[in-house]
Amino acid sequence: MAKPKRGKPCWYELSTTDPDAAGHFYAHVAGWAIADSGMEGMDYRIARSADDMVAGMMAAQPGMPPMWMFYVTVTNCDKAAKDIEKAGGSVVYGPADIPGTGRFAAAMDPQGAAFGILQMLDDDGHAFDQKAMGHGCWHELMTSDPEAALAFYGKLFGWKPGDAHQMGPDMTYQLFRHGKADIGGVMKQMPEMPGPDTPFWLPYFGTDGVQAAIARTAEAGGQVLHGPMEVPGGAFIMVARDPQGAMFALVGPK
């Protein structure tokens, strides 16, 4: 049994107003195979890319807007939950057990962005893979205080700052890394940016062609907000909303 690690993105979860419609949408756009998880007493869908489980889908709680959230591995969920609160964040659910999987909690950072933590029983899963289509591969934080957010997540998960890219006046895109790999970026949230008014995380999933994914998004009733746009390294990205309103992004060749 492998020892649980700290700081690796390990799961992606969609809360939506219509799990059936959302499942059909992402199956068409991302190529996922989606089926019921079999969890007793709960309607929870599992999305697979090839043989790997990459995401979960469930009905949003009343009053909660449709949204994607991602989970990060911790070695001790209860301790990490206390560390979140000591650092000015808040735990909104848990810690609680997931039979056969581990122990988790849902939280918000000090600026208000939602994220999750997961202490896995054995390995850290295969949902995050920067070289595989349909898997999580990048994580973008729009926040009111990028420096404070990086310090918070750095202390909690061991993430380190990477390169910084100047996107324009007063707009810096700060990369962060887990180990030797860049896994995301942080930037100051501006009023003209699409998305919620409060800080939020935007997950990116790999695709085999961004232009084709844009066409599939429109065909399935989604709204393309941005892209295709080339990013450093030669990949292209697109940002969109699904028909229920949750934002997501895809990255891959044009």
C-alpha cells in the first residue's frame, strides 16, 4: 500500500443543477464515459477517460450555483482541516469518510475560493495527468490577493512559486508548482473577467484538439467565453460554460 502524498491534485467534482444533462454535455465535449457510482443513498456519477476515473458529478445543494471544484491530497485530513482554519480559511463540510476511498473535507481559502482536501487510503489516483486526454492538467485561481493565496496554499500543500508572466499593466500570471512540475497559475481577479464575482478555481482538462472541442461545446449548448488562445509552450486553451452555468477549460493542440 503506497503512502498518501501531500499536495497533488487528485479529483475533480462538478456540482450541477441537472446531472443528467451535464453528463451528456461532458460526454460529448470531453469524451468521458459517465455512469452511476453505485454509492448507496447518493446519486453520484463517475466520469472516466479510458480506464481512469477522472471526475465526479452530483446535484448541487439548493441555492448553490453550478461549479467545478478540485481536491488535493493531504496526509492527514483532520490536521489539514485545522490548519486551514488556523490560516484564515474555513471548512464548510467534513472531515468525513468516503468508504473505500479515504477521508475528505470541502473548504474555502481566506479569499473565498472553494477547494477540497482528500486523504486517500492507498494511492493518489489518476485524475490528474498532464499528458493524458480527458484528465485534469491545470488549475487557475482568480483571486483578490494572489500573494496571500500563494502563501496559504504553499503552507498547506507545499506548492512553490514558479515563473511569473506579465499579462499587462498590473496583471501578473504567477505559476506554481508541485515538486518539479508547474500545475497551475494565480492571477488577480478583475471586474471584466468572466466568472463569479468572488474568487474561484478554474480546472483545465486535456483535449486532443481545442478548435474541435469549441465546436462540440457549441453543438451541445455550451457557451465559449475565450479561445482558442495559444499559451507559452505552444498549447492552446479555451474557456467555456456548460449549459447549466459551470465554468471549465480545456487545453491541448489547436
